[in-house]
Amino acid sequence: MPMLEKLLITGASGGLGQICRQSLKPLARTMRLTARSGLGEAGEGEEIVYGSLDDAAALAEIVEGCDGIVHLGGQATEASWETIRAANIDGIVNLYEAVRLSTTKPRIIFASSNHTIGFYPQNQRLDTRSPVRPDGYYGVSKVFGEALASMYYDKFGIETASVRIGSCTAEPENYRMLSTWLSHRDFAQLIARIFAVPVLGCQVIYGASANSAGWWDNSAVSFLGWQPQDNAEAYRAKIEQSVPRPDPDAPVAKYQGGVFCADPIFKE
Ligand code: 15L
């Protein structure tokens, strides 16, 4: 028996969206996929609805009838303020308004990011209550999303898990990812746990596998029962053989957010 009737994935044509399209199938009777374009043919149990986060009326229709949302849509890297504002500020307000006005009030998983805390040094361990230290407009927009989720929970009871995703790739690709890596399998299992718990409330969760070199402590959300299975350490030897070690003073070796800490202010 799937635990959800209808799961909406926003940003379903992106890298993580395509992974979730496959891995989250067992969670819902129907999966509704949305993006601006590029979703191909609907498979069994799938509905495809094209739309944009800046179209509030279209979003209201896209959200209606869903009991779960994995919100991956929006801008996924640093960009100009205009781009960030449209996709990650106005876009997420439109999404929460659509949820508030829906009859089904879906639980939301918000793809937040490690760039909310990117300016912490790599030798500092953080927990979910550590103050934010965003490393660019992108990180600031994710902090905004987390704050918006908090307000919609306190005012309207809409439940959200803001997952501060580290680096969700098939395998770790560099030294920093030995700490930040989140395997696709662990991400899918985290999503399943978030939808499974009877009461979620509004939580911040670090999205990282059980990396021996990890920086983040999720003990405040142990009630989720999520136990990541993978550990980036298994790839250390491969990285040591194939990736040049960065200068210890380079942002990628100094800060948790890596190269994002060195990004300029982009202009349109
Ligand atoms: C993110 O938030 C980005 O969306 C992703 O592309 C990676 O850069 C990741 O963070 C990371 O920090 O590795």
C-alpha cells in the first residue's frame, strides 16, 4: 500500500528530479511531475503537468489533490538576484500559497541546501540549531524558504521538512564531498521517513549520508528514524588517486560551502 495518494515533484526534469522520479515511485499511488519542459512521456502511475513557479494560478491547479510535495524546483546554484528572486523567493511564496489554499494541504519536503551554512569553516561541527551563515544569494534564498516554511507551519499548520542537501550525486567527486555527500539511496530513504512519520511539524534536516568525515549532527530529528546507509569514506582512495588535493587556503578546502564562498555577485 503506498503511503501517499498523490505525490507532486516540482523541478522534476532536473538532475535530482529525474532520480526522484524513479526512486520515489513506491511511495505514492500517483506521481504528478511538474517542470517547465523536458518531462517526456508519462509512465504508468505518472501525471505530467507543465508549469512555472512564477505562475500562481497554474501552481494552484498543480498542487490541488496532492498529499505530498517534494519541492526541487527553482534555481539550484548561485545566480543574479533577479534570477534567484523569481525562482526561489517569489516561486516558493507561490508554492506555499497554493498549498494553503488547497483542500489537501500536502506535507512538503523543501530542497534546502548546505549553502544556508556555507561560510562555517570545515573544522566546525553543526547541528540543526546552529545559526545560518549563507554563502551567496542562493544560500540566502534557501534561508528564506526555511523561514517561510516556519511561518506557514506556525500560522496554518502546514508541515515541512527543509532538507539542507549536501552534495547529492551518484558518488562523491572531490575531497569536500567526503563530508557533504548524500547518496541517492539515502535521500530516497529520508524522503520515505519524512512522509511516514505521523507528525512532522516543521524541521530542518541535514541531507548527508553517514560520512565518517561529516560535519552535521541530525540528532534533533532522530524521531524520523532515518539511518543513512552509505559513507563517502568508501570512495576516499578513488578520490585520492584521481582528484588533485586543493590548496588548504582555497575556499573549497576552507569552508563548508566550498566554491560557492568564492562566487562573485552575479549580474543579469
Ligand atoms: C547545492 O545546493 C547545489 O544545488 C548543487 O548543485 C551542489 O553544488 C551542492 O549544493 C553542493 O554544495 O555540492
